[in-house]
Amino acid sequence: MHDLQRLRDQALAGLAAAGDETALEAWRIQYLGRKGQVLELLRAIPDLPAAERPAFGQAANALKGELSAAFDERAQAVAQSKLAAELAAEGVDVTLPGRRPQLGRLHPSNQTLREINGIFAAMGFQVYTSPDVETDELNFELLNMPPGHPARDMWDTFYTTTPGVIMRTHTSPGQIHAMRALGPDKPIRVILPGMCYRYEQVTARSEMMFHQVEGLAIGRRITMADLKGVIVEFANQLYGAGRRLRFRCSHFPFTEPSVEADVDCILCRGKGCAICKYTGWLEIMGAGMVHPTVLRNGGYDPAEWSGFAFGMGPERITMLKHGISDIRYFFGNDVRFLEQFG
Amino acid sequence: MTVIRVPLSWLNDFVDIRDLDPIELAERLTLAGLEVEHIRWVGLNPSPRYHVPPERMDEGDGLGWERDKLFVGEITRTERHPDADRLLLATVEYGGVKPMTIITGAPNLRPGDRGLKIAFAVIGARLVDPYAEGTKTMVLKAGKIRGIQSEGMACSEKELGISEEHEGIILLPADAPVGMPLADYLGDAVLEMDLTPNLARNLNILGVAREVAALFNRPLKRVQPELARIAGIVRPEAMPRPDQPAEPFVQIVIEAPDLCPRYTATLIRDVQIGPSPHWVQDRLRKAGVRPINNVVDATNYVMLEWGQPTHAFDYDLLLERAIKAKQGVGTEPVLPPSSSGRSPTEPVLPTIIMRRAKPGETMTTLDGNERQLTPDMLMIADTLGPIAVGGVMGGLETEVNERTRHVLLEAASFDFINNRRTSQALRLPSEATARFSKGISAELTIPAASRCAHMMAELAGGRVVAGVEDCYPLPQHSAVVEITPAEVQRILGMDVPASQIQEILERLEFAVEEIPPPADRAAQRIETLRVTAPWFRLDVSIPADLIEEVARVIGYDQIPTTLMDDALPPQWRNWALESKERVRDLLMGAGLQDSISYALIGAELNRKLLAAQGEPVYDTLAGRAPADAPLPLILDPETLVRLENPLTPAADRLRSTLLGSMVNALAANLRAVGRVALFEIGKVYWPIPGERLPAEPEHVAIALAGPREAGAWLNRNDTLMDFFDLKGVIEELLERLGLLASATFEPATHPLFGPKAARVLLKGKPLGVLGELHPAVRRAFDLPETRAAVAELQLAPLAAAISARQTMQPLSSFPAIKEDLALLVDESVTAEQVEMAIRQAGGSLLRDLVLFDLYRGKQVPAGKKSLAYALTFQADDKTLKDADVEKVRRRIVARLGQTVGAELRG
Ligand SMILES: [Zn+2]
């Protein structure tokens, strides 16, 4: 019995010292293996005096059970600390940059065009497009500007070498295209986005090529009050709710009355800054009631139908939105510019 | 758009505005359509509502004249400085307790001068430093010159910040009140307005005054006799006609009344040419016109004030020419179809003829340039030849000069469209054409000429000969328009009663007549107004014009804001737009940056794209419909749509392919960054024989260059992108659009590309092209020595696919078996052939096939290549057994052997 006690102490001490899987396995073989010390003890039982056998056998079996349990416990602890050590070794500097997927970005003009399209789509305006290379007739004459009309000076025109064929100076010829395609006895609600061209020196503020979005609504009960409503709605959706708007009388040969719409400067909130030229207002679009002559040219009877039209420049809107100081960036295709947006 | 400058002091001559804040005035005018772009403050402190910070203001804008330091002064005595020859001592009364002595070197002051009124500054006054660039202010300090103390200063315009003029001191009118603060006497604000072309009537002080009077409902001051005479007259038919001169002095012949409906001439005798008084010069300068001499200044003054350009001829020179012509030197036949109705009498009188220029005719205009004239231009001629381009510029020969004694003053009316065309053709824009070319009333000629003649006489000491020679073959008629409140409501969406419409229009000097309702509805309210436009309104012809007048006077802000309640038009799906944006999204998803480049290019761009050829052989449409064109279409630059008036040769025609600008963008970016992945969706422009307008198909261009991965610590793969990166993008795009199965790639040979190039076809029709640029093209575009892969595709076939259905394939619940297949084939065998053979033999059990290795080298015989495929087999209805797969596999191997001569490897 004395031996048993000694063996137990010795085994438990050895177990406590076993720190890894190899040491544990060695311990197991030494004590609990087929040739281990505990089994050796059990195997030696027949050699004992008969009277001692039952008690010794019981004690030896108890020792075997105790050691087995201790082993399991110890093995689990070792496994856990091993896992913990492994995990600890996997720790990282979480501030290291991640692995970024390479995704392209939308051109800032196209971002704004999508915004504009979306806002007007919700108001029932659909996109309708027409050509960049246009006839003088569509670009000017049918828009109430006969040859030689002084209002033509408002648009510096690129002429092509084909007489009577020009680069459209605005998207307004789309009004005639749309009326002739969709009319003459149906209401119309379209926007006409597209590229326009002007014979203008290219500077930080003016480009020879730029987008314009024209809008056209024609119906039997369309009024200037409706035009104001649409502009207010658009401005509040594009520039954020609560915008103040100002409507000024203006002149376009293809609208009468004509209006210029200003929104309170989004940068200085109307206090005056360099962007709004200290007026507190930013011009956002030109608009007006479609001129009776233009309605007639589109196939509509101006006595029965009325309509409004408006036009705006997405590049200008984008410049204000992102604080872009120079319009020449838009079509320069410098990725260092393009990758800053969206 | 035409800019005019309106000094408020001048405006105040015609309408009382002294109580109005200039800002308020500017805002009201702006809202009514007369946009005030800027206010220039002269000697006044800007009103508190003015937002522009001082450093941003115009020259002198920041200089409000101090009321206790700057006064109207009077020189009571001028003498030489006892110790300095060039300097004068002047004694100045300025309202202070005792007069002050100043030392001055002003060239316009002489010893003995007295009674002159000046702008006087006392010591401590803040002035503009006359010797500094621009507008730098300084404080006037006491100074002593050779023992004498100067106690103040007589100021020049520059010192007061009025203009750059520093030649002499300002001499004020004799009636300037001594001691008045200068700010009250000379202070001003100038409205700089940019007016739209319909506002020709407002390009003058009187025109703006009319607007102010109507907008603020104030009376127009009709202090000038000319203005008083026409007060209240609306209809041109009722305008007073001038008396004929008692003694004829000129004969007028209008041969082209369509171009010159009215010509009037007034004679001013015995003028003395010299400088104008300060107040005239001051007003001209503030209005942006340089003073010249009293006669020319008078014409400019009246043009600025009334809007009628006039021209002053030297009458003696006209007479000399008439005599010369009479003596047989002249060439002009005198056959008056429409003349002032006098027969030529003795002695010889000048004859002024309005006619079209003769072919090849030339004339030297007063700027000294000889002008080539064409028969669509209106000439003013006499019996000897042209003396002016009508309404554009006078001739050098008959111009007034220092010796001029008598002035023949022309005030005429010209066809605005012809005038605009002539001034553009001769490149002679002027203050006169800015007005004539927008249309001004022929009725304006007489009152403006009268005003001008009297002013000329006043300024130049002359005498106006009574009577006017007036030739007016095409009299102006009034526009009469009927309008109803119902029509106003229909357009504006706002109720405006007839009485208010009438009141507004009458404020604008329209004549309004109520039309009683028809007899059967006599009890109803008057609903129709017959409106006659005043003679100076040529821009009104339809009810909409009047509606705008009503709206802008009421104020656009008063119009309600409503949501359209009109019927919503039929809506449609815009597949073209949706699919374009879907293509854009897919390409962005593939890692490409969206871009937009100029549609206008230079000729060299297409040439550079064909730099691999010695002499470029351009692509052609060759009679094909645009949809069937194989890309790229690098057309001969000479055949592209070309601009008549390009800004630069680098942008003088329209592109036929997106690739030129795309490669340009690639080159520009590769100078700044190492990796570029771009795409553009844009139009190309293809001239179509027999069509005026080009086809404008939309294309998609893609460009890739640089390392596959954006270099970073995690992915240091700097393998360059190549043909297969590009093809992968296109395959992915086609696959996502459901088009990959109907697409085929075939080798392409095009000088744009090196050997790695392919055409892509969709159901056998050309869709586009892709490839790595030929090294010669790279060099032509200055690209770095690196791979660059570009593609161009038609958008329309891609767009057409968007509405196609993609049908779901059932998912099998039975296990799949994967097998590898390594083959040895001849180099000439294409991957597509191998794949097709495998797919055909594999049948429905073959679910997937991936080429995972392509190998040439040691273990492969020369002329052969090894292809290794991973095959996936699966059935929908059972678990496949090895035997099932083995059967298919054997079939595949057999088919490969028959069709492409493939042998199994290892
Ligand atoms: Zn601002």
C-alpha cells in the first residue's frame, strides 16, 4: 500500500510537469500504458498474499481511475493552452491596409446626369435624346431664331463645312425632335440630356463642349406656376431640402415668358462669397413657357396646348457640388481627378 | 448680351431715384429681366447691403470721399510760385473759415485763372495714389515746396478713383456749389448691366429710366423738350413730323428702303471743335466711352442717353465732293426712287444715297482700314461714292476734324438683321452696331437728332439750322395685340384681373383699349383688352409677349408654385438608356474608370493610329450600314465631319473612333500613374454618303495598361495587363449580358494592333475589336514601352441584349465528379476548337470545363502544345458511377482525336 501512495504522488507530479503533447504521451505510456506502472501493479496482484489481494486490487484500480481522470483533465488543459498559443501567434496589426478590390468609378458628369435623370424620372419625365450634329433649322430657325436673328449671338456656334449643318449649341433642338416624334395630340414630359458645343475659348470657366439637360413638358393645362413647382422640387432634391429660390425675368427666343432660376448659394447660404460673386445666388437654370411659334413648329396648336421648357448644365452643378474650380478637368481624363469622386 | 453702364446721377435726370438704395434698384431691375451684374461706386461708400469685400471691389470702389475732407472748391486767385517756375499758387475757397493756398503743377491751370471750380481735398483726405499701379490709397499730407506750405490739393480723376485720368485737375461746372461735400456733388453709383438681345430699347439711360418708372410706378421726368414733345404718344402714326428746312442743305435718296427705312439729316452751323466740358466727359467715362471732342462726344452722349446712334459728317467736305461730282468726277447716277422730294437746285447740294454696295467696291472707314464691300451691305454714298457703311462705321474722308465748321448730323434707321450681318462680315462691332443690330425704332431718329443737334450747338458754340431733311419711305406701324385675363391665367397659372393688366401695361406706356363684350353678353365684365405697343417697343407681337410684361412687373415671385395636375403622358421603358447604364455599371465592376473625352479631334489623331503603316491606308464604311461596320473605323481625316470655324487644329473635326482619344488619355495618364484602366461610352460620327448629317453610333472603348494589381504590400504581383485581361473584361461583360454563348473571337489583323488582336462577333455580325497596340502606334502616341491593350465595341448590340431572358438552369442534387484531361495538340489548333469538341462529345453530363494549363516546352514536342482541362460531370437524376463518366470520357477523347488530332498526355 505504501508503494501505491508513492506511485500516485510520483505520477501526479509527473503529470503536472508534462507541458506538451509529447510529454503527456510519454507519461501516459509510463503510467497507464500496457506496460505502464499501474498495470504492472495490477499484474503483480496474484503474487500477493491472498488476504492482501482484494484491498490492494481495489486501491490499485482506484489509482488507475484517478490517474486516467487526471490525465484527461491535463490533456485538455494542454490542448487549450496550445490553441491559445497558436491564436496568439496569429495576431495582426489591424491598422495595416486591407486588400482592396479594384472597382471603377463613375465620371462625375455621369454621376450628376444619373442624379438628374432620377429626380425627373420620379416626376414623370423620361429621357429622350437627339443628335449632336444638327441642322441650323433645328438648332435655330424652328426655335424662333430666323437667320440673322440677333439672339443667335447668345450662342457662339461651331459650323461644319456642310452649309446649314452645325454642332448643336444647346439641347433645345431636342424639343422639336421630341414634339414631332411624340406629338401632336399627346402630352409630353421628357428630359433631353446631351453634349453641346460652343465656339468659345476654353478657360477655367468655359468649355467648347459640355453637357446640357433640357426639359420639356407639354399639356393642355401646363402653366408657369407648374414650371416654378418643378424647379423648386428639383432644386430641393438636388441641393437639399429648404432651398430658397429666386425667379428672374430673362430672355430666350424659344420661350415666352422666359425665366432664369437662382438658388441660394450652397456655399455661403446666401451671405455672399466668391463663388456666387457676392450676390448670394447661384444661377441653376434657364426656363420659360414654350413660345407659341415653337409649339406650332413642333406640331402643337398653341391655342390648345401650352408647355414649359428648361435647361441646365450638369458640369456646373458638379463643379458646385465638389468644389471643382476648373471645368477643363471634366474631359481631360486625368485619372487623378476622376478617381476623387464616387 | 450687351453690357451698358448706367450712372445713377444720369438716370436721375429722367426718373427720381435719389431715395432708392442702389442695391434695391439693381435687384428690382435684375428680377425684371435687366440684369445688373455689378455696381461701381464712385466716391460713395457702398450701401450696407453691398456684399463685395473691399479687396474685391473695382478700382476706387473702396474710396468713399470723406464728407469733411473733400469739397467743391473755387479758385479765387492763381499766381506763379515765386521760387518755382513750373508751379502755381492757387487760393481756394471751399466753405471753410478762411481760404487755403495750394501749390499745383496742373497743366490745365494758368496764372491769372480765377472763378474755376475744382475738386478740393484738405490735408488728411484719403485719396488714390496717382503714381501707384491700380488703386492704392494714400492720405494727403501737408507739404512745403520752396518755403511755401500747401494746405490742400486740387484733385485729378485718378486721385479720386474715378478713372485713370491724371493729366490735369478736374474742372467742375461753373454752377457747382462751393463748399458742398464732393460726395454729394460728384458721388455716383454706376450700374453695369448685361442685357439680353430683346432689350435693345433699354440699351440707354432713357430706356432704363422707362423701366424704373414702370417698375417703381414713378413718373418719367420729361424735362428735355425733345422728350416732352413725344410724351404720351404711343402710335408712330401720331408722332410729330419735323418741319422741312426753309433753305435746303442736302438731298436724301433711299434706294434700298428695305435696309434703310428712314434717313434724317440735320445741319449745325459754325461749330468750334474742342474738348467737352467736364460734366460731359465725366458721364461718358462713367458710361464707358472715351471723350474725343465736343461734336463726337455729343453724338456718343445722345447714343448713350437715347439709344440712337448718329453720325456727324463734315458738311464742307460733303459739299466739296458734290461739286467734284458735278464737274464729272463722280460716278453715281442720281435717280431718286424714294427721296425727300426736292429736285436738285442750284447751288450744288450734297446728295446722300442709301444703296447696296456695288460688287468689288471698297471704302476706307474712319479707323483707317480699307474695307472690301459686298452687294448685301448697305452703303451711305454721295454722288462721288461711298461715305459710310450704313449704321456700322463712317468713312475717313468725310469725318469731322479740327477744322470742321458745319456738321451734317445723320440719324437713321437700319434693318437690324442686315446691320448685324454686315458688322459681323466686316468684323466691326461697335456701340452703334450693338444697338442697330438689335432693332431700334425709326421714330427715335427725330427726337434723338434734335437732342443731339442742340447739344452739339451747346457744347461747340454752333447754331442748329431749323428744319430736318427727313426721308421715311417705310413708316413704322404699331403692333396691336389682344389679350384676355383667361389667356394670362392659362399661361401663368395665376389670376390677374383685366384692370390690373391694363394698369401694368399703361405703366409701360402701352395704350390699352377695353373691347366691350358682344351684344348678347353685354352684361358681362370686359374681358378683352386691345393693346397697342408704344412706338419704341419693337419686341411685342403676340399675347405671350404681353403676358411676360405683366408677369415681370407683378414679379415672378408672385406667381404661385404648383405641381402639374395635367395628365401624365404615356410612359415607356427606355431600354437604350437602361442598357447603356448597365454596361457602364458592369465595366466599373470590372475595375475600369468611366471617362469622357472630346468628340472634336485633330487630323493627326487618326494618322497616329495608323503609324504602323508608312502611308496610312484608312478604313472605310465601304457602303456598309453603320451597324455592320467592322471596328475600328479609322477614317481618312479629310472625310470626317469638319468644322468651318475650329478653335484649334487639334479640335477641328469629329472622331470616327473612340480609340484616338482613348490612347491619348492612356498616354497622358501613364506619365503620372503606373496603372490605367479606363473606359468610355461615347458617340462617334460617321459621314454617310448622300446624307447631310452623320451617323452618330455610340461605342464603348476600353484601355488597359500597367500592372494587373495596384501594387500594395499584400499583392505585389506586377505582371502587366495584356490581351487576355482585356478579353476577360469583354467576356465578363458579354457573359453578364447573356451574350457570351453567341459571341465568337477570331484573329484580327489591323495596323493598329500587333499580333495579339481579335475581332469579336455576335451571331456572326461584327461587334468590335480588341488587341494590344502595335509598338509603332505606342511610339506615335508617346506611350511608355509597355503593353497597352485597347478595345472598341458597338453599344447597340450590347444594349439590345438587355431585355433578353436568362433562363435558370436546374441545380442537380446529385454529386459531381471532377476529372482532369491533359491533351497534346498541334500549335495550329485553337482552344475554341478543342473546347467545342469536348463540349459536343461531353453532352449533357459535362457541366463545366475550365482550361487550367497551357504548356509548351521541354516535355512537349516542337510544334505542339499541351492543354489541360478540368472537367465536371454531373447528372440531374442519379449519382454518376465511374463507369458512366468513363464512357463519356472515352467519347470525348475519341472526338478530340478525330477533330483536332489531339492525343492524351501522360
Ligand atoms: Zn456664395
